[in-house]
Amino acid sequence: MSALFSEFNLSGLVLPNRIIMPPLTRSRGPEDAATEQVALYYTQRATAGLIIAEGSPISNEGQGYLFNPGIFTPEQIAGWRLVTDSVHSVGGRMFLQIWHVGRISHTSIQHEGRAPVSSTHQIAEGSMAFGRDEEGNVAFLQSSAPRALETDEVSRVVSDFAQAARNAIEAGFDGIELHAANGYLFDQFMNPLINDRTDKYSAQTMEGRLRFTLEVVDAVAQTIGAERVGIRLTPYGVINSVPLFDETAETYIALGKALEEKKIAYIHVMDQTGFFNTPEGQKPTSEAIHDILWQWRKVAPNVALMLDGGLTKARAEQMISDGLIDLAGFGQPYIANPDLVERLRFDRPLAQADRPTYYTGGAKGYIDYPPYRLGR
């Protein structure tokens, strides 16, 4: 049997295959809560070894895009419970990615029009939030100028993550993934060219650079158990106004070593090399990312490694066979192929997703992609 279709024990959760549905923002929560339509969407894709549900804001402050189902109100918890009950009823397994966007937000989304919060006062030039313009129309808008969190406020954000993890388990998820990728709040603390603080969270030392991330990991692990915690990272990622910095490899290797000590379930890397939203001229190289994965194999041998971004069946199988990764994520293919596992297993053609419907709301381009039918 191909390694891609073999079982994998993820810290006690047995996955029937190694094909992962990574988080995919789809903006289908009209009241910022999951609906029956969201439940159907995920249930259609429940043959994945593991579904990691779309980024779910831990608070109103942590939200940067309208219509993303959150995990901080009773209504949102109930909405996600509908989803997990449906997925589990057909044998699926599901983590929730919990999310704080930091400075990638807009005052129209924030409570009482407040400024977004971050590690810094620096605006994320060219990065877009999904909010309301001056006429009240929903639109992609330049992120607003942020306010740097005071030192004693950071612990409150850490607590918000712990509460969101608790809420996710109450909603029936098998675990959570921390969204520490793509230029959101964790990157805003870890990147020394964004983080210009001078307090204990200063990025000028490795301890300060990693402090916020590791405090959150500790808080959620103590709340729900380290075996239920994963983290998504983007070494060399530049999406959302993240500048490249010289100590990238050193930083992520140190983080991997610390995560091994904390015994979390997995590290999930998004390779932005071929991602449509990566700025031209700033694309990372897959070789650099793979080098960090190999380094993590040395310093974090007990943490599962997951990669997504431009994978094919052949590439995923080779990487698993080589020992580079344990789990393979297929992001955009899952949009148009609810039966992706079977299509890959039998080498059936993949349907192409309709990009204009990614964030439009409604059933079109969401729950209307059919499974493959022989002979058609």
C-alpha cells in the first residue's frame, strides 16, 4: 500500500490515511457562526485523514475578515458543534484552527471601531482585511493602523487562546491548531523586522522572539492537553507584509526544539512557493523550507510534520517515503474535490475550483462540487 493511504497515529488519534484537508477560509458564516451549509461542506470531505477547519477567530479583536465562523460566543460554539457532530457521524476527524490576525484587521470589524492590536504600531502596508467601507459595503480594505499591546495586555490574549481551545473541545473538535503562520499575530511577535518592542517580548533576543508563541502553546496545552495541539508555521513566508529576516532558520529550529519539549501533536508548514497570493520576487524556495523540516526531524523527532502547498500525489508519497513529512495537506484541490482521497487513490482526474466563488457566500462553488462518477 502507498504510504499516503496508510494509517497514522497522531498522538493517540488514529488517522485512516495521511491526506489532510488544511484550513481554507471560505467566508460562509453570515453571522460569523457555522451553519448547516458549513456542516455539509465539511461532511462531504470527511474521508480526509484529518480535517483542519478554517481559521476561527478567538475573539472579536482577533478577527480580520467578516463571515468567518468564530469560537468565542455560545452561538459560535453551537454552530461548530453542528459541524463536528455531522463529520463524526460519518467517521471523520477534525481539528479547529484558532486564529488572531493581529494587525491584519480593519476598524470596521473591531468593536466600537477600535484599532487592531499587534506587537507593533507599524501598519501592514498592502495587506488587506475583509471589512466594510465608508458606505457599509463589504470589501477588501487596506488594514488599519494597529495599536501595540501593552506588556500586561499580552497575558489576556494568551488567555483568549486558552479559552478558545476550551470552547473548541466543547464544540466537539478532536483538537486545535494554532494559526501561527501567514503574517498574523504570532508572526508579528516572532519577526524582528515587525516586532519593535523593547519589553520582555522584544524580538531582539531569541527568548523574547519566541516568548508569546510558547506562552500560548503552554496555555492551550494545559487547558486541553498537548496531544490535542498542533501549530501552523510559514518559515520564509512573506504573505501579509512579512519581511524576510536573516535569522529565519535559526528561529524556526529553536522553535521546533521547544515544541518537542512541550510534546505537541504536530507542526504544519504551508509552503508559499506557488501560492497565488505570494508577492512576486519574494517567493521562498522549497529547498529552504525542506531544510528546516529536516532540521526539525533532528530536534523534534516526536512531533509529526505536515506540509501543504502545491503538493501532488507523487510528491507527497515521495516525501513521506523519504521521511521528510508524515502528513500531506492538499488545500485548493479540496475545494472542488470532496472525494479527493478516492480520486488520489485511483488516479482519477481532479476537478478545478472556481476561484471567483471562493469568498462569495452561498452554495455555488461551495457545496455543489460533485464526486467523481465512473463512465461520465
